[in-house]
Amino acid sequence: MARITAGIATSHVPLLGVGIDQKKMDDPYFKPIYAGYEWTKDWIAKPENKPDVIVLVYNDHASAFDMNLIPTFAIGCADTFTPADEGWGPRPVPLVKNDADFAWHVAQSCILDEFDMTIINKMNVDHGLTVPLSLMFGQPDAWPCKIVPLAVNVVTYPPPTGNRCYNLGKAIRRAIESYEEELNVHVWGTGGMSHQLQGPRAGLINAEWDQRFLDDLSKDHERLRNIPHIEYLRETGSEGIEMVMWLIMAGALGASPKALHRHYHVPASNTAVGHIVLEPAS
């Protein structure tokens, strides 16, 4: 049977992709940011930790979806997905290869579990998905595992609640554990942490709130799943709502996972960068 062996969460700041693509990792500005990912790069390269498949939760930034089509939860079920051109050409990263049979199984299981997933067979994937892969795997000729894209609407109101995301994570776990092939599966949550990109509060960073959020990923899932939208907006800025995507990962891992590694840095661009590696409780 397939099983979840780890959960990883990280910010997906587009600037971090630019720094990798332009080989600026050792520049004074970038070096302390990327240093926080070295532990994970070493850890995930070990055979016992390397995933066969990643369910990668991210949000699209108007590359695949626009105001004409706004799915709350969309799962990619095609064989491949192409890096998007976000206005300056596609990132020089590998094609995203999916485990389509596994993705279809997850889609079917979640739909029959009463989650209305939108099934996507053609979409380009932007920095929300490719930057986390670059942070963990560097610049390989091909990504070392299959990736199931799971896009969440956190751009246009109303986004899903944290509790709904957490429960989707639990449904994904049930789907994974009912898959008969033996697979090592990771669930990744991306986006955040506190940041606001426009308006009078542009540049807002709330390090105290972010650190408590990181604490409670291994201590208090009940608090996290019940944080209301207005608190995200008030405390973490207009884009801080992206952190509900981390709760899909948390729900998939279950209560009281073990934190293996943690990193927090400000700023990257005008954003707080957070990263954590979790192991499900036995």
C-alpha cells in the first residue's frame, strides 16, 4: 500500500526561483535564505527519504486560471505539465511528470469522500509549484520523482477555510492509504508566510504570528484549522491566506507530527520565508 512518509511546507516566493535560475545562491542577500534548505536537500536525497510521488499543494497565479474559471480545489491528472510563462519566459526547469494513475485514484477517492475536486488534464504550472521543487532538488535535468499538482484558490474571494483544507488533507490521506501500489508519498504545502504585496500595508511581516504557526504544525492542529479568514488578513496581510494550503499537508499527516527541520527568514523580497519538514506520528 502507498503511505505518507513526510510532509514539507515552504514559501514559494518567485524571487527564490530567480536567484536559483541566475545562480545567485551565494550572493549575500540570498545565501542565508537558501542555507535553510540545505538540511532538507541532504535529507531528501537519501534513498530512505526520497519520495516516489509528491502531492504538491500550491496556488496558481493567473497562469492556468483566471476570472473565467476559479476552481476551489483542482487536481492535475495528466501525464505532464509544462512550466508557465509568467511574463518573462518559462523558468528553465524540467517538465513536471505526474503519476496519472495515482492522481486519478486520489481524485476519485476524494470525490467519493464528498470533496468536489476539479479534474484538470491541461494546465501550465507556475512558480507556486516549481520554486518549492527547486528549493528541495536544485537544478536537475529531470525532477527525481512524480508530482501530482493540487491547486487551491487563495487568490479570489472566497478561499476555502482552514478547516476545509485540513479535512481535505485527511481525505487525501485516506486516498493514499487505499492505493494498492507500494509508494513513498510526500504531501507538500506551499505559499506564505505573512506578506502583503499592495496597498498601505505592503511589506507587512508578522514574525511572531508566523513562528507560532510553525510551532503549532506539530503541537496544535485544532487551533490552526480554526483560524478565521479575518485573522489571516489582519495579522498576516492580504497574501497570508496562502497558509491554509499548509493545512492540507497537516491534515494528511494527522495529529502531532514530529518536526525534523525548520527555517524562518525575513525578508525575501517583501515576504517572510518559512519552511518545515514533518514526519507523521507513528
